[in-house]
Amino acid sequence: MSSAPDLSIVIPAYNEARRLPRTLERVGNWAGAQRESSSLETEIIVVDDGSKDSTAEVVAAWTDRLPNLRLVSNEGNRGKGYSVRHGMLESRGKIALFTDADLSAPIEEAGKLLAAVETADVAIGSRALDRRLIEIHQSGSRELAGRIFNGFVRLMTGVPFLDTQCGFKAFRMSRARILFEQQRIEDFGFDPELLYLARRHGLKAVEIPVRWAHDPGSKIHMLRDSLRMFWDLVKVRANALLGRYPRRGKP
């Protein structure tokens, strides 16, 4: 792909050799259909987060079938937030979208986010706006924990959204690249930081209901990672107070 693509799809991956073939096939088929129907040129970036399985080899094997696919590798296991930041800063698309490797939000829902960023800078997939779209629910305890965490997000960052943690978000990169340049959270708590930064920099962000299905192979440990994400919220507040998120054009 010689010229800059219209869209970059970033997929953070840690030990995803088993799920990646199905994911790459679905994403590749979707991208091909978009090229045929609307001339949308797409690149696919898989970010290998220091996997101990054959994730990198799987991606390499698929590059013949998907010439718009490329692999970006972290130096060791750095976390989902770091992987998303790495992939988004490596992206060349006018719009960049990141999605989980399990495609809990189907890639076919991407059209909703792309339509939204025609007039917004950031579009985030949401499970909370229309729960009828949830095809497979998490356990009751996980859903309750998610709602409690969202309450803390709203209280501590001022971000108004009902679901900050859905791993399906799109950004108009001419305006939003600064979010990833300033992002400091490297683990699962990075989403509220990005949305806080969008608000701080005056970017228009919208929440879009999407279909979603819980994958029982999720790598999130409810208690351990909930505590880490709460601590990440504290760090976002501290970073803001310490001036680590300067506004555009200011030191």
C-alpha cells in the first residue's frame, strides 16, 4: 500500500495464536468488502505484546493472504495500554480503530464508529447504551464491578460516558494523535486516560451502542485488574495535577 490508507485497524495481542487466524480472516474479509463497496483502503496492525506462543509466526503466515497486514512488536510484555499506544502511533490511516483480538465487538460494527467520526474526533463503542445488543453477558459480578468502576471514572475524571472499557474505539488521527503521545497508562486502565485527554484537549467524543458478546477466554482477572485500574485512575488524577498533560501549544 503506497499511499496512506483511509483506516488503520490496530489489534493488541498477547498469546493470541489460537484466536488470531479467525480474527484476521474476519477483519480481512470485512476490509475487502469495504474496499469493494466504498474504496476504503485499510491497513491491519497486530501488536505482539511479548507473546510466549506463536503469535508473531501466525501473523507472518497471514501476510501473504493479507498484504495490508503488518506486525509491530513490543520489547517484552508491556500491557494492553502500551500495545494500543504503540500500534496507534505506528498507524498511517486517517482514522485509526483499535479492537480486541477476540472481536467481542464484531468488526462488522466498525461502520457505526466510522460514521460517527465523520463529525466527531473520537467514537467509542458502548455496551451500556443499549444492553439489548449484548449477545453474551459477563457474569453478574463482572457487570456489577464494571458499573462501580464506571462510577469512579465519572467521579475522578469528569468523563461522562457510561462505558469506557469496551475495547472498540476509533479516532480521527489528525486531531487525536496527541492523546497517544501523552498517554502514560500502560495496562488495562488506559481507556479512561484517553477519554480524559480527549476532553482536556477539546476533542469531540461520542458514545455509540454496539453489539458485543463476552468471550469466556478473557484475560482480565476481575479482582486483581479492578484494583490496578482503580490505581490507574489515581495516576491519571496525579498526572493532571502535576502538569503532565499539557494542552496544545503550551509547555
